[in-house]
Amino acid sequence: MSTVLEEPRPVARPPRAANNAPVKPVGEVYVWVTAMGLAIGLFMILFLLGLIAYNGIGVFWPRNVAVVEFREDGPTRFMGGTRTMGVITLEQARDVRDLTPEQMESPHPANRREKQLFLGNRDAFGQAFAFFNAGDIVDVSYPKNVIRAERMEWGDALFFPVRIEDSAGNVVSVDDADFDTELKRLVREVVSRRTQISRIERHQIGRINLQMRDLELEERFYQRLDERSAADEAALAAVRERMADLQAEYQPLADRAGELRAKQREHTLVYEVITGQQRSMPVGDLVSYYYPNQLSVLGKTRHFFAHIWDFLSGHPREANTEGGIFPAIFGTFVMTLIMSIAVMPFGVMAAIYLREYAKQGPLVRSVRIAINNLAGVPSIVFGIFGLGFFVYFVGGTIDQLFYPKGLPTPTFGTGGILWASLTLALMTVPVVIVATEEALAAVSRGIREGSLACGASKWQTIQHLVLPASAPGILTGLVLAMARGAGEVAPLMLVGVVALAPNLPIDGMFPFIHLERKFMHLGFHIYDLGFQSPDSEAAKPMVFATTLVLILVVIVLNLTAIMVRNHLRKKYAAGTF
Amino acid sequence: MMTMENETPTHAASLKDVQQRRPEVARQNAVAKDAFNPNHIEVKDYSFFYGPNQVLFDLNMAFPERHVTALIGPSGCGKSTLLRNINRMNDLIDGISHKGDVLIEGQSIYDPFLEVISLRKRIGMVFQKSNPFPKSIYENIVYSLRVAGRNRKSELDETVETSLKAAALWDEVKDRLQESAFSLSGGQMQRLCIARAIANRPEILLMDEPCSALDPIATGKIEDLIHDLKKDYTIIIVTHNMQQAARVSDKTAFLYMGQLIEYDDTEKIFMKPSEPQTEAYVSGRFG
Ligand SMILES: Nc1ncnc2c1ncn2[C@@H]1O[C@H](COP(=O)(O)OP(=O)(O)O)[C@@H](O)[C@H]1O
Ligand SMILES: [Mg+2]
């Protein structure tokens, strides 16, 4: 902006009209108005992106853990003591209403400020974050032997380690030279054991459970029959036999999992929190640990990337506030993909008919207007339509025709990734139609006539020449549709998105693609974290990080489509005369 | 609309001039042809309308087989319309209608039992603005075969070679057949379009001002090409260039405001036309 403002004004005298009235350069002011509009818009977008990127990435940087000492004679105390420990996350001016008269009058401005600390140890302190009056802080130190541990429950813990005990009574004290190697080894063991347990429980037992559920439904179906023929009785017996088989298969797996779980509790880590209290936890509860105050920049960088990887590839824990967001990323990708697969053929076919075959007239014009208006319908309306049409009507019919044994438990007659994708496809189809129509119209008449003169039919012309030449434009439409679809949340809440889905929509279990399953979605995940979790302060970093990922997912999807488009455009570059 | 330059006819055409410049052409013109069908394409009482506007008025003429016929006349007189009706390219336009008939070898092009596609397979067309497809040189040539369902590699290869040779383009592009057609120069592109038009061995070749966008050297090459092609094809060419009409055609038709004013041997049209309007037009006194 400033460089533009400094531009010298033209010095030439304004020309005079015939009647000698001075001609004012009336348009000039609009240059500034439009430029301002652009500048404000750009600024807001960059600010928003910058804010999200800064906060979202900052979450993963391992920060030092401070021990904070309060004035002996001041009012600030933590759990009755004068010390606390945590990551200093924020410093800000205090709300005036919270200030005492002395603080208000105090010559030290620090008395009117406060620091926010991430304390961890939610199990011990009841809260993960706390504010302290900055003026009462007399010392901040960073002891080297603090451990920050990620746990399966209760969020992170910040503590000083004391000793490791095993069930046989062996003790490794923190003063022993091999304490750290021992802890490292144990954590590695529990992590690999945890993977084993999850493989058994999630996959093998999960599969048995699914088969059991199907068999139970079948059993119930036969039981409910008023009259059972001999064939029905035989079928029922077969079902029961298979259930017994499965039960037999299930038992050793459950035993094995129980065994592993017991192993997880064999070792106990005893530690001391800042209040001096000694606590303990099974090593099996640890996910990872590190000494934040000992890390060099390189070490922190390593942890930083490890954290990011865990976040992107892990499953959520503790009502989504901890762990990773992989299922949500995956769900968003799969949903957008299915949506694109559904929206492309329909949109393109509709556009081809409208532009190439339909006789242009008032009817086609009104269809076109209707399509454009469809693009402006609020997304929640599409959600409601999706629920009524896809879920209840189409899904309900499918259930009645193909899954009658499951009723009244719905299979397709409830929200699922297919219905969500189709709902979004319906919502974005106008975008694709409009873009495709424009692209088709841009294909030159010369090429069409050339093709017809070669003896090609109209469809051959479209297929061999018009469609390839308009592919870049069609992809532009898809980009726009994906950008709109991937970020949409409201309609999804009605047609299949959930805060926590037990299974991914695509996995190794036959038939591999489970279109009826409920799924997780980044947009809904953000909503759930930010507005539905009990501790919104604790969830805030996750909200930023998840938002950043959602934006990145949309950007990646768009960039891919744009790259494909540019490739095609280069191929057909000179095609537009 | 086309630019004025393209529309302005280049006059000063005396056949003697032309003959002096291109004696071999004149000699070939003089050589008697083998037996040929003088009524390869017949236009009978043909009128044509764009909506309510009549553009062609009761035309009666016949185009001889394996000869070049030039259509000349001031712009807007209906030359392109007549040409584009022979392969029914005007079918694309809404609200057209016609009276009379056009026959190819005695068969009406409006015969309801005749498919437009099979009609167009017998007729190649070259447009004013070269319009290569956004495909490789090779694929451009074989397009008419592929849409006819002929995909045998050996046949396609052979067609590419013979068509490009016939269009005098083979030597220039034989090493880069897989390159995009847009890598060619303007004149090469137009010859490519000619090669494409004859790839499926049509009987008739329609050319609508094929040289109007080309430089003189490229124009010369295409004129030579037309000369070579006429031993195999019945050619109808629309041109604004009197010298070109005189150089390449055996017969010339002069159209004016949708009426056929005069139609005769090219020599006669340019040397001693019987209609004063023709005389005025070919000598450049109006146009
Ligand atoms: N698609 C069309 N729709 C309506 N009128 C047309 C169309 N094409 C050409 N015409 C009219 O038909 C007349 C003859 O045009 P055209 O055959 O292109 O002339 P020429 O090729 O001799 O210059 C002109 O008056 C022109 O305006
Ligand atoms: Mg014309």
C-alpha cells in the first residue's frame, strides 16, 4: 500500500471540455477504493492463515518446563505451596475486575499481569492450566531432570522421576546410572506391546465381533419367524454352530490380550510432582517421554517432527483431546474422493446435455437459472435433504431389500460415508455443471466442424475432441467443488459424521470399502474439540493444529487438481484459437 | 467476420498473365482429360434460407468430376453457404431450410435414407482458418479412420504416409509425427488439414478460402497441391483471389447476391465473360 501512496500524481493539467467546464478525473478515486478492498481482503486472509499456522505448528514444538517460585508474603499459592511447575504458555494483562486495590495502585505493572501455565498432571491437580499473578513470581528456573511424559490417560505429566519398581520388588532408582536406559527400554517394550494388543483387539477380535453381530442378527431373524420350516431350523442350527466356532476362536485371543495387558502393568514408575507428592503409574500407561530442559535445538526439532507425525498418524485418545487425528484426515480424504467420483460424471453429463444436445430455448435457460440458484441453497438444507432422501428413503429401501435380517438395526438406513459424500456431491454439482458448460462453450467451432467434416458423429466429436479440450476447465470446476465440499460440516452432522468412529471407512476387512460406516471428519473434529470437550483450554492447541491440517488437506486436494489441470492445459495449450 | 484484407479480392487477372507466369499449369489445363462425369455434383433449383433470409436463389449448376471449380463473388454472396451445404455442414445451424436439391452421382444429399455421416465420409473439407485438432500430427491424419472404427496400425501408418505425401508435407514432418500439430507453421497446418481431409479417400474436396490466411509461399505450395490432387478428387474451391481462381481452376462460377450470374470455363470467365457484372467483377471494377 505505502509504495502505491507515494506514487507521484500526474502533473498534466486536466483537459477542458468544449463548454470550458474543467473535466474531473472522476474514475481516479475508484482505483483507491478497489485497491483498498483487495488489500483488506488479502490482509485478513493472510492474518488468519498466519495465526492458524503459528498456533497450529507451535503446538508441536517441545517447550521448556519452568519451575516458578512465588513471593513468600504474596497471596499467590499453588496447592498451598509457593512453587509450581509448567510450560509458560501465555502472558497477558489481567482482567481489572480481578485486581485487588493494592495491585491496582502498585507501581509495578507486573502486578497487573498474569501468566498462564500448562501444569499437566490433571490427575493430581484437577486442572491442566492455571493463571498466576506475574507480580508474585520471584524466580523462574529450568531444572534439567524434569520429564514430560505423554500418557494414555489424563494428558501429559510433568514430574521428577524417582524410581522404577517391578512386581518382583526389583528397584532401579533415579540415582542409578542405568535408570534412563532402563526406562527407555521399558517404554519401547510397552509401546510395541500396545501395538500388539491393539492389533489383537482392534483387528482380530473386531473382525470376530462383526461376524458375531451378523450371526446374532440372523439368529434373531430366525427366532422371530412365526413358523419355522425344517430348512429354517437347519439354518438356525448352522448359525448357532458358527457362533460357537467363533466363540472358540475368540477365547484364546481374549486370553492373549489379557496376558499382554497384565504385562503392561508389571513395572511401575514412581515420580514426584512439584508439590512434593509422590505418585506412581504403570509404565504401560506411558506413550513417550522426554527431558524438555535437556534438549538442544536439534533434539527439539527431532521431537517436533516426531510430535507432528504422531499427531497425523495416530488415533485420538481421551475424547479426542489427545493423540492423533488420522481417522479424521482419512475420513475427510475418502469422503472428498467419493464426492468427486460421484459429482464428476453427473455434473459433466448434465453439462454436456445442456450445452451440446439440448435445444437452446426458454426451458434450457430456466434449467440453467435453477442450477445456479441451487448453488446458493444453504448447505444445511442439503443435509436435511440427504437425511430424508438418501438415508431414510434410499438407505431404508436398501435395508429392506438387501439387509432384512438386520432390521430394525439399520445398515444403510443410517448416516454413513456414502450418504454424506452423495449429499455433498448434490450440493456441489452446480459448480461442476457451470464450469463444464463454460469449458465446453470455449471449444472452438472450427475444431467441431473439422471433426464433423471428417465423418465423426456428434458424440465422437465430443468424446475425442471437445471433452479432452475442455478437461482443464472441467477440473477447475472440480477444484471449486472440492474446496467447497471438503470444508463443509453442517450437512455432514446429519448424514453420517461422528466424533469418534470405531473403524475407518476403508480397511483390511472384507469387502475393504465400507460405504455404510460412519466416519470422522476434520471439520467436525474441530467443532467437537473446540465446543464439545470439557476442557476447552486444553483442547485449544488441538483445535489450531486440526484447523491447520484441514486447510492443508484442502490445499493438497486443490493443488493436485490444479497440477493435473495445468498438465492438461499445456497439452492442449494451442487448442484455443 | 473475417478481416477486410481477406475479403478484398486481388484483381488484375488476365489469363495471359497467369499463363506466362505458370506455363506448365496452363499446359496441363489444356490437356484433355480422360473420360469423366461432368455432373458429379448437380445443384438443381436450389434455394437456401437462414430463417427468413434467403441466401441462395434457384441455383442450377453441375460440378465435373476430377476438375477444379472455383466459386467467386463479392463477400456475402453465398459462396460459403453453397459449399457448406454440399456436405450439410450447415445442418448445425438452427432455422435453416432449403428448396430444390443437390445430387451427388445422382443421389440426393437430402435423401432421408442417407446418413449425414456417410455423406460426409465421401466429402473432405478444408476450412479458411486451419483447424488442426489438439492432437499429434499422426492422430490428426488418422482421425477420420478412427471414427470410422478402423484402427489397424498398418493401415493407419500407410494412410499417414500417403496422405502426407499427397499433401506435400511428408518430407517436412516424417520425423516428428508424434509431435503436436500446433508445432507446425501456418502453411504446414493448412496442408495438414488437407491431408486430414483426404485421409479417408473421399471423392470430393471442398475448400473454403484455404489460402486466405497464408503467406504467398505457402499459398503457392497449396496451389501446386490442388493441381496434383485434382487427378483424384473433384475439387470446389471458394476464393477471393482472382489470380488464384485463374491459376488453379478449370471452371469458375460467379455468384452475386445469391444468384449464379455466370458459370463457364475459367478461361472464358476471365478472357471474355458474357455478363457485364462478371466482367466488372473480374476486372476489379467492383467487389
Ligand atoms: N449462420 C448464419 N446465420 C444467418 N445468416 C448467415 C449465416 N451465415 C451466413 N449468413 C448470411 O448468409 C449470407 C451469405 O454468407 P456466406 O455464404 O458466408 O457468404 P460468402 O462466403 O460468399 O462471403 C450473408 O448475408 C450472411 O450474412
Ligand atoms: Mg465465406
